[in-house]
Amino acid sequence: PFRSDEILIPLAAKGDADRKDRLEYKVALTRGDTFVYSWKAEGLADPNQLHYDFHGEKPATSSTPQRVAEYQKGLGDSSNGMLVAPMDGVHGWYLENRSGKPIVVRLKVSGFYQLVPAGEAGNMAGIEATTPATP
């Protein structure tokens, strides 16, 4: 079903001893599913201090190797766009705060996807959506 979520992704300052200055956040899609997104880093003085990598992954199985699809990567404090999933799997962002201050990335997603449960591949950090899905 169609849904919309807002997710707040906290990132510690660069060099955090627990490596909480970087993480991956993804949503699960079936091939052909679509979503639109926008994200903005809050508390970031220099846009060149946030590295992002928007990509998708299909986990390896006993009979198939892992597949990775790269969509966009760079430095910046915001991005938006849409994705039609080219394969089943998890699709989303690797984010790395390279600044000396903690920041929060505010991600808004709408479309046909499922949130990845806390502790699973794509959401190992246990990030929860702050806005429930819309019917």
C-alpha cells in the first residue's frame, strides 16, 4: 500500500568512538515499486561535511551473489528525487557526518515501500519513523 513517513536520523560528530557518525538507512522495495524522497541535514554549517551514497542492495542467497545498484553519491546538505526499484531488496542511504558537531537528517519518503525493522540489514541502527504511515 501507499504510505508516507518522516524519519529523523541522528548522526554523531565525526570521530565518534561508537561510530555513530555514520549509518545506513534503507526501505524495502519489490522490483517496480516507486517512492519519492527528500532529505535535509539540520545543524550542518558546511554542506561539504555530509557524505551520502544513495544505493540499493539485493542480499546474496545460496544460489545468487549480492547485487548493488548505485544511484547517486556526493557531498551536500539535502537531496530529493524518486526511485523505481530495479530489483527486489533494500534501497536507501549511507550517511556520514564529517563535521565536528552532531546533526540530524530529516528524511521524508512517500510511495510503495516497507520500513525495515530495527536491527535488520538497512536499519541496523534501529531508526524508527516519527510519522506513522498514511492510509
